[in-house]
Amino acid sequence: MLLIGMLQTEHLNTKYFLELFEDLLCQMGDRIQLNFHLSKQQHELQSHQLELNHAVQLQL
């Protein structure tokens, strides 16, 4: 009887761990996507800044 209780507890602990691990992986995936999106936007802004700087230099 004690062994069955221990196995049930171990099963619940493993299930809980796997759920937490899955949640962590999802959060990491979301952060990776967000970082990629932000990096892409930053690159676009830098490109526009270079274009504006070049246009200003031509005006001078």
C-alpha cells in the first residue's frame, strides 16, 4: 500500500515537472520570437536612420 502511494506521488511529481518544463519551453519560444521581431525592427530603424543621415549630408 505504501509503495502504491509512493508511486502515485512520484507520478504526480513527474507530471507536475513536465507541465512546468513545457510552460518554460513555451515562454522561451515566445521570448525568442519577440527578440527576433525586435531585432528586425531595430535593423529597419537603423537602415532608415542611415538613409536620413545620407539625405541630410546631401542637403549640406
